[in-house]
Amino acid sequence: MLRALTGELRSELSEGSLRYGVMFENLIVNEIIRQISISKSDYKLYSFRTKTGQEIDLILQKGPFEPPIGVEIKSAIVPTAKDVSTLNYLKKENPKARLVVLCRCNEPYKDEDIEFFPYQSEIQRIINNN
């Protein structure tokens, strides 16, 4: 509502802005929810926040004995492991966790134990455990 009152909703959406990042994250989360629903997957979605305010955007898990998938969503084209270091909290709690970043990169790549994927092509593949 504040954005509407200040006229920000009429402003152009610019790459790198907080608003762009929030809208990008919202788009990806909604697409993940849609893909889970379409595929009738057993995945449950969780969020994670530490006492100090660090957060992981999504945690996907099929059951308590299955390794979780920690998902960070970044609107950057080439984020690094440092940009998504909060994923390491999940790895400490569950060493078998898979760490994934959905971003605007052109090709998949890996930095440390973290897999980076182009969001356009990888959401369905992640949901289907490929």
C-alpha cells in the first residue's frame, strides 16, 4: 500500500533494485508452487530464518528422512557462493542437503557446494529430482 501511495507502482521496474529482486523472488516461488501442484509432487515448502535474521528463501523436502533442498533465489546474472552464504546454515544442520540457487545465469555452474541454475529451465527438473 505504501508503494501505491508514494507512486512507486507507476515507476519503471529497474534491474538491481530491491523491488525488482522482490518481484523476481515472488515469480520464482509461485512457479515452484505451481510446478509442485502440477506434478503432484510430495515436496513440502519451508522457509528458514536464524535468530540473527539470516534466511534461506525456500527449503523443499519430501519427508523427514529425505535430504532437503535449500533454494536461494537471486535476480543477479552471476551470483557467487558468497552471495548465498546463508545456505551453509542448512548444510551444517543436514550435511546431505542439496544447495541450489535459481538465478538469471545462462548456463548451470557450481561454486563450492552450491549449484547455480538458470531459473527458466531448471525449476521443473529440480521438482522432478533430476
